[in-house]
Amino acid sequence: MEGKVVEMVLVVPTSKVIELLGPKTGIVEVEEQKIQQLIQKEGLFIPRNQAEQDESFQQIIPYVVMKNNGQILLLLRTSKQGEKRLHDKYSLGVGGHINNLDDQKPWNAFLKGMKREITEEVDVEIHSIDYIGIINDTSTPVSRVHLGLLYIAEVNFKGIREKDMFMYWWKNLEELQQYTKLMEGWSFLTYQELKRRMPN
């Protein structure tokens, strides 16, 4: 009987994240070059089931906000979506785990994995993609083992690829306010950051 293929995910040691960020949590402004250096130097791939339980590592997750004509893509994860803890939660970000199959070099894997995650979930033409900062949420056991890299992408949107996994709407920043209580944690932090940057 063949063994099950083990998913290997990109992580960095939590101790190295603390060295870089200090006690800061939420959306932390760090130069992209510094997080790139951290991932290049300290990044490694470990089994996902280990990474989900081991707080000495943080899984690196790209989190990309889709923007078009001043509106933001709002997603609702359905019960068919894999992450049960995120079912029926609103999300502002597209992204997911980075695997060793994306590339053996950690930073290359991150860049390729981010593109893969975007194209798996949405059908878009990306005009620009801008790095915003690090999402470091230490409030729950789940969030403590993940570290987000937040980006905003200006896109031409053609549709959702995983139609049974998500419902979606385009909303301006003001309209997003009414969804904040049902947003996943990272999306709420992202909303607050967008509001800070775009007070209109």
C-alpha cells in the first residue's frame, strides 16, 4: 500500500519573525526586501500537519486583495471550501499555503505559489500588485502558526474559478463596513488597514 503524499509547506522560525517584527501585531509595515531576506535565509518546508500544530514555526501565506475601479472583491467562503474554520466567513484576500512543488528555493516558491493561488481561485488579468506589509495576528492558536504577506492587486476581473467554493461581490470601502463582524481575522485587519490608507 502506497503512503499518502505529505504536503510540505513553507515556514519560517517564529523566533526569526520576532527578531524582525518585535512585539508588533496586526498589519506591520516592514520593507518587502527584509521579509524577502528572512524567507530566503530562514525559509524551509515542513509537513503541513506538523506546521499547523507547531508554534515554533509560522506558515508563510500570500494574502492578495483584488481591486478594480476603486472597488474591492469581497468573497464568502462556502461550506464546500476546505478550511472548515473559515466557512461562512467573509474574506478580502486570495491566497494560501506555499509548497515545495512551487519551487525548492523559498522566495521563488513564494512568488510562484502566490501566482498559483491567485489563478486557482480567480480568473483575473493583473495590472499591478503592490506589497503592503505583514499580517501578524497572535490572538488565536491558528493565527499564531501563520504569517501573511499582504498585497493589493489592480485587476481586470473575469470571474471566480472555484464557483462552488466562493460567493463574491464588488464593494467600495464604505460598503465593506457592514460585513466586518463576519470577516475572518486577517480580512478585518486588512479592512482596517485599507480604511487607514484610504480615508475617503
